[in-house]
Amino acid sequence: MPTDTNISANKDRKPVVLIVDDDASLRLQIHFTLENAGLAVVEASSGEEAVALFRKNPPDLVLLDVIMPAMDGFASCRALRALPGGSHTPVVMVTGLEDAVTITQAFEAGATDFISKPINLLVLGYRARYWLRSGSILNELKINQNRLFKAQDLARLGHWERDLDTDEFQFTCHSPEILGLTSHSCYDDLFSSIETEERERIRKLIDSAGDMEEPWSVHYRIILAGGDVRTMLNNGEVVRDDSTGHRHAIGIIQDITELKQAEEKIRYLAFYDNLTGLPNRALFLEHWSNVLPYARRSGKRMAVLFIDLDHFKRINDALGRSSGDKVLISVADRLKSILRTSDIISRSGEEQPASLISRVGGDEFTILAANIATPGHIANLAERIIKALVEPLQFGDYHAVLTVSIGISVYPEDGSEIGTLLRNAGTAMHEAKARGRNNYQFFQSAMNDAAQARFHLGNRLRRALENGEFVLYYQPQFASRSGRLTGVEALIRWLDPEVGLILPDKFLLFAEENGLIHSINDWVVREACRQAARWVAAGYFTGCRMGVNISGSNIDFKRLGVQVKEILEEEGLDPQCLEVELTERVMMENTEEAIEMLLTLKEMGVSIAIDDFGTGYSALSHLQLFPLTTLKIDKSFVQNLQTSGNSHSLLYSIINIAKSFNLKVVAEGVETEDQRLALCAMECDELQGFLLGRPVSCEKLEGQLKISGGQGFISRSI
């Protein structure tokens, strides 16, 4: 059927009327009447012929007799409606039967209207034009509706309306399934496909906007029935119906997934480096603007690190630009890994701004380190970068060794604007290059002095590990009542060729910050087990334990458990001769892994001690949480016995609670006879402290063990 049947809009074409009747004389009368009215006429004597003519050339109007042989008017109407274009063509049933049943059948078959016989030919032309005009209007509505549906499909759009006073809801969309809905959806269904964590927030936002009669615009993600995730835009406003006074929330839902993806792609091209995937200078500056207000409010420091690869041009010249690109990608990956694992960001309860790495030039990178605690932390980060990037990069048969020069400026000391901080960090970077490259420099000289001291200390500690400059001293522990030796605690010392004997409080904290503590722990465990095995073999260490303290943060407990087991086997030491000491802080950093490792060691026969109990994270619930055998009371409790009235009762309570958990109790820091007597009266199991024995070298302790014959002793001369 032609799409334009409006007879007033196309004067050159006559509308075509198909007359279907088995009565030839009646067809002739109608034919003559309609032609005189300016219409074109086509005739068919049966329903079958009418269907064939309609299929070949659809008319604009059909006058269809009801009573015909073979295919009657009802069957013919249904057949015509099933043809292409037949759903919109006006079909008027001509009948001599005016009963309600016949009329109902006509409309059920799809008739547009009916006319009774005998036909009033005087008005037939006028009625025909009315039917044509009505059909034209209806057809235009259908066409516009199809256009709207097509536009909605193309725009992936739906329209909804809710009467806020009656809660009546309507939804219009040709393909509602693309929006995660159905044609029979209710208001609740608008939110049913939204991701769970966002659903309630989105509904509250739209409901609140309706209540306040304010416009809204919000986008969110939905999950379709097949699992596809799409991004939706829901926006609208509230209007009042003038006739009823009711408030109506009118909104549209549109699938904007492709639009958001395009926006993200545009943003990526604008704010990210194509080669490395790192943020570029533009995003670096935007991030600075975002975190600066927090730094001003909180008084926190921020640092800018300007990183330049040393002699990068040589790599490009020697290996080619493609290899140079691979080097830059590897550098970016190493920087991202370092920043993820660094401890420069404070771990307080409030939300903290994130740090950011960016590539700002060919071989130049910057890091904005947000919320740093001390200059020492940022120096530690610079040291990690230098250490990580110096690892060789392999390219087929070739390998490249990188060094970097790093300049550091700190907010607010070195500037309050990012331009100033970048310039100062660049100045410090050039100073690092002038000092031989492969180092870092602070813009402020005072910080540089401290940084240089740290850098020097780090190198000396690594050399100490390589050259065997660490030694163990041993402090004895005794049974409080019998005075028998029950074990020793291994305590590390550093015999520095430049300085001499250095106590652990001068270097262990730095080793923790620098990441060297784990290698030091490994050395302590092995050396202590080796010495204990020698004393056991010599008969000096019967029934005694070697206590080894595990220090540091981010301990890999699985690895530690395997390491201890291997060392015990390699050194031939009975696990019952070893006691592993950990503080609550260390165990609480990774509770599940710590418990699993400690259970494994305990099942082997290794004793497990909680060290420095009463400080830091101390909680009595930890005594039940961890598989412990021993509780070591921090020396501060013992030293306060004579100065604090509450210390005695508190210490007594701790000892009794520990015993209720079947734990052995060791008191540290016993320095006076009064303290020893008080602890004995409280039935503390073992004592350790200067009164009973100071930490001494292996040789000196071994001499005392030989004198006692391994039977245990108390000697204040140790």
C-alpha cells in the first residue's frame, strides 16, 4: 500500500477503491457512484479474487460484501488483514444483516466500519471520502509510530510516566528488553536490573527528585538477562496535569553504553600515554588539583619525584626504537609495582588520596606521592625505585642495565604550586645527575643530608649481609623458682668495620623500612639454629630453647614456615629446641596466614611466643586467637612494679589469665631483686633480664655452659 493515502495531499493521484461483491449489478451501481465522486475503482466478484488483486496492487479502501459463496466477507477480511499493507487499509463490510452478532463478527474479523443494504448511493461518495480520510490519518499515525519506534530503537530509548498521586505507571518502548524491562513493567522494574550495590541509591535519588519536584539526571549500570552489562541514563522532570492537578514524573531511559565507552576512549587519549598506559602530564596536573584541597585541610605533606633514565639515548641508538619502547614499558610496569607495595601512604582510618605515576616526556616520569608521613618514607620510595630499575632487562641475546636519577621536592616546604614543585624536582634531578647519576636528591639541602645518610646506611647494611658482619648475642632465661637455665634469646648485633659494635635499635627500624629485614630474619633463624644444634650436640643445652624474634612488616608467613622447617632439617635441630617469637603487631598484619604458619610450626614441636605483650596492639582475645605456647611480658610492666600502684595487680592479672590459657609466662627486663621476688610470688614461670644475665657473645655464654655442665645456673656475672 502506498505510504501517502491523503487525497488532499496528492491531487494527481486518484484514491483506489476495491469493490468485492458477487452481485454484478450492485458492483456496477457502486462503481458508477464512486467514479462520479472522483475515485478510481477496481472490482472483484469473490473473496479469492479480492485477495489476489490486493496482493498485486493494494487499494486505498475496500468495500466488502458479507454474504459470498466459498470465501465469505469475514474470511476475506481476515485474509486481507494478513497481507502486506493490509493491517492499515480501511475495510468496510457491506451487509443486509444488521443484527448484533453479524456486526460483532465483522469487527472481530478486522473491519473498519460497516454499511447496510440497500446502500444509499447519494451519500456513498461522501462516506467513501470520509473512510479514505480516516484511513489516511490512521495510516499517518501508524507511520509516525513506527518512525518513533525506529528512533527509539536506534537511540535505545524508552519513555516512562508515573502519577505521583495515584502511583499509576506507564512505560513505552518498542524493544523494552534492550533496557532490561518488559512492555508490562511497573515502576519497581525500573530498578530491578541495576547492580545491587547501586540500586537503592539510584531509586532514592529519583524518588527524592519527584518529591521535591526537581529535575534529575543519573546514569547507572544494569545487567541484562544474558549477563551483558550496559550503562543507562535516566533523566526527567515533574509536571502537573492542568485537568486533574496530579503531579506526573516523566522520564526517559536511554542505553548510553557506546557513548560512555566513546567518552572513556576520548578521555584515555586525552589523559593517558599510549605507549605505557600511564597517566600523562594533563592527568598529573588534574590529579594534583584534586588532592591539593585535602593536603591543605589535613596539613599533610606531598612529594613530587622527577625520574629521568640515565643514558637512555644509548639504548635507542644501540638496540633500536622498538627496544627503547619496550624498556619504557618495563620501567612503567616496575614503577606501578613499586608504588602498589610502597608504604608511603598513611594507613589511618580516614579516606586517603591516591598517589599517581605519570610519563611526562620521552624517558621522563613523575610520581605524585600523596599523604607522606616523613621525608624518610619518600627517601625509602626513591631507594626502591633505584633498586628495582637497576635489574637487567633482556632483549633476545642482549640485555640492558638501567640507572635513574631522581629529584624530589616536597609540598609545602618546596612550593605550594605544582609548577614550582615540578621545577624544583627537576633541579634536584639534575643535581642527582651531576653527582654521578643512579642516585636521588632532595631539593632542600637539609633533607638531602638525611637522605644521603639513609642511602649510605642502606649500602652498608647490604654489605654487612654479604660480608657476614652480623653476629648473635644470647640472653639467658631461667626458671623463677629453681634457677635452672630454660633457654636463651638470640639478639642480633652488627660488627661494623667502620664503627664497631652497633646495637639493633640503631639499624633494625631502617632495615624494616628498607625491606632488608626479611633477609636479616633469615640469617638470624639459620645462625641461631646452627648454634643451638652445636650446643645440644655438646650436651650443654639439654631441655633448653633457642628463642628467635621475627621482626618487620609484610612478612610472607607461608615462606617463613617453609624456611624454618628447612633450616631445622638442614641443621639437624630438634624443633622442640626452637621458640619463634613474634609481636602482636606482626601477627595481626596478616592474621589468617600467621595462624596457619604458627599451627604448622606448633604441630612440629616448635614453641610459639607472643613477644612484648602489653604494648601496641595488645588484646587478651589474641591469646585465644593464635596457637601460642608462651607469653612474654614486656619489660615496661616489670620496671613499673615499684613506681606504679596498679602495676602489681595488673601484672598479676596478666600472669593468671595467661595460665588460664595454658601458656607459659616469661617476664622480660628483670633488673632488681625486688622485681624477681615479686614475680616469683606471682608464680611467673621464667625470668629474663640484666639481674640474671646480660646478652653476651656465643663464646662467653658457651664458657658458662661448660662450667655448669648443662645443668642450668644463675650467674650475675654473665
